[in-house]
Amino acid sequence: MYRQFEQKFITTVSARDALRYATDDEMLKLYGVVIGSWIVALFAQFVFQTSYQPIVTFGAGVLFLGSAVAFIGGIVATAHKVLAES
């Protein structure tokens, strides 16, 4: 019974193919969006905590929210790409 399941659903992928897929240009762009938005969020958090001017604090909050949207969008896009191509 398990043998039939294994033959039907489990496929083996070579390390070379997995590495080629993970370092594809489109995947690297998505990784860049996720990592870049994380860095921008850290910067915005620092500015938000250290600024005394209200307009700068507001700008840091907007920047933080934008980076959060970009981060979630990058994660969802990466998951969609992986699931669509599997």
C-alpha cells in the first residue's frame, strides 16, 4: 500500500535541480523583496523610536506599514510560485 503511495505522490528531486530552482532569477527577486522589506522595517522602527518630530514619526510609521505589506506580499508571492510550479 505504501509503495503505491510512494510511486504516485513522492518524487525525488536532485540537489542540482533544487539549487537551480532556488537560485532562479525570479526567486532571487522575491528573496530580495522579503529581505529588503525586513531591513526597511528595522530602519523604520529605529527612526520611530528615536525621533522627536511628529512628522518624522508619522513618516516612519508609514514606511513601517509599507514594508510590512511588502514583506507579506513577498512571502505570499514566493509561496504561490512554489505551489504553482510543483
